[in-house]
Amino acid sequence: MIIAGVGLTVLVVLAVGIAVARKIDGDSAHFLVAGRRLGVPLVAVSLTAAAVDSNATVGNTDLTSQFGFWSGASLAIGLAVCLLLTGLFLAKPVNRMKLFTLADFFRIRYGRPTEVLASLVMLLSFVTLLAGNLVACGFLLERFANIPYAWGVVLSVSLVLAYTVAGGLFSDAYTAAIQTVITVIAAVALLGWVAVTYGIVVPEGLGPFDLGQLTDSAQGAPINWATLVALGIGDIVAIDFMQRIFGAKSPEVARRSCFIAAGFTAAIGTVFALVALTATAVLGITVDDGPVLFTLLADVAPPLLAVVVLSGIVAASFSTASGAILATSAIAVRNLFNQRRIVVGGPDPLLRWTRLAMVPIVVLGCVLAIRVSQTGILLTLAFDLMLAGLAAPFIIGMFWRRPGAVAALTAAGVGLAVRLVLLALTPTLYGVPNDLLYVENTLVGAGFDGWATLVSGAVGFGTFVLVGFLRPRPESERLSEAEQVLELERELDEDLETAPAATAPVPAA
């Protein structure tokens, strides 16, 4: 019954995703940013569905059961903080820029070399994020359908790919409406059942008000703060979030949608963390039995509740995976291979090649998901890299015009180098053994876990500010930015011709 109910949900999502594909009409602007037509309901639910994925549900419950509320709930709370900060400071200006991808910002602001480096980092981070969502789907199918884990990963990503290839951001937004409704109903129903059946039981020292988890190193405070900072700040450079913000029909719609999504994300993440604490305290469920949430639903919960909650998890995972596939493919084609939108004179090459690029992207995601079968860890690591390398050039560079390409490239290079070195030297990664990239050594111990994220982020931001002061961007970069803006405006023109565009006028110094 359980797998049949989840399967029915998947079929509905797949059907809706394919049905709305007709809105694409052969135009990459419709495919990548939904023609910039989305209102508050669709932008808000798509942002929520992107945030409340398997990492913030399955990963959340696993980490909470082991280390306490702030270890797991920080995944969702960090994402909520990201959405809140984005709504306060960035949603309006980036929506006004009419970008196709987030990497477009780095090209316009800093030039081609920075665009390429930023694109590579984004691809690495979001293939990691994609993998984290496939992990949960693989475990779910293994547990409830007796499908081998690796094949479950492949099946899940194949279904997501089917409607993402067809409808792009339109499919993502419309399916997110279904996915978010299911996820909210699942969270409310699960909390209600646990509260009525067992009460909300919080083990001593592990609850939301036990702030030693945020102040005491012995209770994992550095790791919990690293999670909050990596997701709260590093996730601002999230290409899937930004893709949805680009699709909003106005800056105000983008801003309001971020606030609504932040509220839903924090609330749902808190619910799953409280459920995990109760399951551990009352029922003795641990990660030794497999993912805590799956064990609870398979062995204890009523079948109908299990269907609803698992459908919510799968739906949320599909939405995030869809956004990651779409955004990474667009960046690979548009920003690495420099393909542009053409809507007159034949098929739009940006649309065609973005669809084709989705295949190698999902292959890489599958390989990583099979190699590193973690959920919340992969989410945090993805934005850990963004925090160290790209957050400063994007966030500070949006408002402070003095730093140029030298500052951006130096900050990204130094921040990423420091983070990767510390990743290789630290034996644990957010509280679990580092089986991703560890070189045995006596220099760094497990006590440095968490600090590696904070130190790398501080190095990235500090380097950008220091080099920005010492080496302001030259006038040639300012003129190049003006030309890039005009080039983007020409590309947005619905009457774009296939002939090369005229050279942009150079503004007065």
C-alpha cells in the first residue's frame, strides 16, 4: 500500500510536469525563467519545495536523533535564514537585472574569467546537492519497494529528468505547488499523530532550548554554527533559488515570495526535528536501523500517514533535484560554453543544448549519490563550498562597486583552496566520518570539524574585502560591465536576430 500510494503521487507530479511543457514554445527564456511570469503563489511554493527537500527532512531527522535539535533543524533553519536575507537585500536587485542564470551576474560584474570559475564551483556544488536528494529516494525505494539502492537512485533521477527536460522552470513551478501542499499536509499530520500518540518528548539536553548545542564545543556548537552559516549565507549563492527569483514577474513578487518560503521552511524543519527527538526518546529508534524517519514510518506509523509523509519527502526531493538539474545544465551551456538565446531564424540553441546537457549532469549526480550515501551532509557541503568561494563576490559585490575581477578571483581561489585542504585534513564531516575526501594526518583532529567551514568562509570574505581595498577595479572593467548589460538587454529582445549585434555604446567616464 505504501509504495503504491507514493507511486501514485509521483505519477501525478510527472503528468503535471509534462502537461505544462507546452508553455515553453521553443524559447529558452520560457524554459529557464518561465518567461518571468510567475506570481507570488508559484514562486513562494517553488522556493519552499526547493528548501524543504530530503536533506531538510530525512537528513534533519537523522542528525537530530544523534546530536540534538540544532544539529538537524539547522539544515532547515539555515535555509530559512537564507531566504529571509535574500528577501531583505537581494531578491529585488537580482530580479531587476533580468538574468538567465546566476553565473550571468559574475560575467556582467567581473568578466569572463570570473564567470567561468564561478560556473565550475556552482556545478560542483549543485551536483552535490542533487546527489543528496537522490540518496533519500534511493533509501526509500530500497526500504519500501525492495529495489536495490543504486537502482532506486537511477529510477528517481530518471523520473525527475523526464518532466524537467520537457517543461523547465514552468514544470518545476507547477509541480512544486503540488509538492508543497503534500509536504505541508505531511508535516502537520505527522506532528499531530506523534503528539496525540506519544506526546512531544525531548531528551534532556537535546531540545531547541538547550542552547549548549550552540555554545559548547563538546555538544557540537562549531558544527551547528557551521551548518547555519553555510546554509544561511552560502546558500544565498544558490542557483536553484535564484532561478526561481529570476522567474518572478516583478521585484516585489520575488521579495514577498522569499519571506513566505522562509516561514514555511523553518516551520516544517522544526516539525521533523521534534518528531525525531520523540522517536528516539520514546521508541528508541536510531540511525543504526537505517534512516530514522523511514524506520518510524515503516514500523510504527499508520500506513496512510506513511503514504502522505513519504509522498511529501519524494515530492520535495523531486522539486529540488529538478531545480538543480535545470540550473546546472543552463550554467554549463550558457556560461561555460557561451551559448546564447536566439528566438528568430530557427530553433533556439540555448534551449536545445540545455536539455541535452541534463544527461551528463544527472549521471554525475547518480555517481556521487552512490559513492557517498549521506543526505544532510551533502547539502551542507554543497553550500560550504559556495560560502568559501563565491558568497563574498556575489553578496558584497552586489552593493560595493570598488572590488573588481582580481578581488573576486583571488577570494574564490583562496577560499576554495583553504576549504578543500581543511576538508582533506579533517577526519569527520559535520559529525560523521569523512569518507568523501580524507588524507590521514596528525595535524587536524575531529575537534576542528565545523571550524573548517567558519575559517574558510572568513578567509573568503576577508580576502575579497582586503584585495578590493588594495586593488580597485580599473575603468576598463567598468566599461565592460556597461557593455555586458547592453548585450543582455539585446538578448532579451523578443525580436532578436541571428546576425551579430552592434557594438554597445561606451558610456562617458
